[in-house]
Amino acid sequence: MDATEVALFIDPQQLVRGILVNERGQRYVAEDTYPDRAGQLTLYHQNNTAYLIIDETAQQEAMASLSPQLMMRPPTWVCETVAELEDEIGLPTGFLQSTIADYNHGAAQRHDPLLHKKKRWLRPIGSPVGAIDLRESTGGFTLGGLHTTLDAEVLHVSGVPIPGLFAAGRCTAGLAAWGYASGVSLGDGSFYGRRAGRAATSA
Ligand SMILES: Cc1cc2nc3c(=O)[nH]c(=O)nc-3n(C[C@H](O)[C@H](O)[C@H](O)COP(=O)(O)OP(=O)(O)OC[C@H]3O[C@@H](n4cnc5c(N)ncnc54)[C@H](O)[C@@H]3O)c2cc1C
């Protein structure tokens, strides 16, 4: 097992309406991507540290959305200005201010040249502005495992199929590994399970 699915414990309705920044106050993923991709990038590439910056209007919109609100979270800090917020969080001076100035400049024209978030979610971040502390807010399950051929024959580390040994499902590397998406586990488990059965009976 050399990979993991990583959930980021924040409601997607909040995530898409804010911006996700790292410990340097910089964006690193489009907030409307598949949330577990944001989780993988946060855990493995951002020291498991993220803050969701969201203004009051966006937070209220998210709360009023039709989402089941299972993972809806209140802001950890709320300030009148981005400079104050940056200070409260403890981010290096000027970085979050610069990130939000750039984001707002593009968002005013419904444009995200850095990460290409969809137009419908782009709106300049106003005041009051809050931040949700998402440090250590990831969790998941292991991925990766046995390598197989398209007929689900297990490959030896040398790359040669091991005669008579087939595998399918989550004990195999399958399709998921570093690009997990909901449905992939049941999808590749049933698809390769069927191929394994066929290959085994015709061997
Ligand atoms: C809460 C949750 C939500 C999920 N949601 C989704 C989703 O929305 N979409 C999706 O695609 N995937 C989802 N998954 C993942 C998906 O359900 C699993 O990856 C998938 O069921 C794995 O199937 P499998 O056949 O590989 O393994 P399993 O379903 O774990 O089957 C392994 C079987 O082997 C048996 N077994 C173990 N050891 C032995 C032994 N020594 N001898 C005999 N039998 C043994 C076990 O009892 C079990 O029946 C979710 C998983 C969880 C836990």
C-alpha cells in the first residue's frame, strides 16, 4: 500500500465559496476540484496545514445551501480586514493580503488565471472575513497494492504474471492510487473481478 485516499473534513459548499491557503497564505488547489484531491495535496504537499478563507456572505450562502451540512464548520477567526486576519492566524506578514488581492482582481472579472476555478464560484472576498482552521483535518484509507495485468493476473515484482494467481478490488493498485475519485473502488473491484473470473476459467 503506497497511496491513500484523503478526505478533507470541510463541507464542499463552504470549500467552493472560499479560498484554501497553506501556511504561507498561498493558494495551491482549485477549491472546486474533487475534495479528496484537495485532501491529498494538503496532507502530502502542504504539511497537513490549510486554512479556508471565507467572507460572511459566502459563509451564509453555504449555510443556506441544500447540502446536508454534515461537515459545515464555523470560522475559527473573524476580522474586519485581511491584514488583521493574517496576524490572528499567524501567517507571514503580507502573504495572505497579496493572495487575496490577486484573487479578488481576477474574481471581479470572473477569472482565476492561477488555478482555473469555475466562473460560477468566483466572487471577490469582502469583509468581515473569516478563516476556518483546517490543520490536521484530513483522514482516509490506504490505496495501492498488488500490480496486475488487465486480466487481473498478479504480477511478480519482476513484472511477470504469477501463474494461477488473480486479484481484484482494494488489495490491488487498480485505478485509484494517487487519483482517487468516489466510485472507483467499487468500479475497479467489480470490473477486474469479472475479468479475473473469466481469465481464470479460460486458463
Ligand atoms: C464507509 C465507506 C464508504 C465507502 N464509499 C465508497 C463509495 O462511495 N464508492 C466506492 O467505490 N467505494 C467506496 N468505499 C470503498 C469500497 O467499499 C471498498 O474499497 C470495496 O468494498 C473493497 O472491496 P473488496 O472486494 O476489495 O474488499 P472487501 O469488500 O473488504 O472484501 C474482502 C472480503 O474478504 C473477506 N476476507 C478477509 N480475510 C479473509 C480470509 N482470510 N479468508 C476469507 N475471506 C476473507 C472479508 O470478510 C471480505 O468479505 C467505501 C468504503 C467505506 C468503508
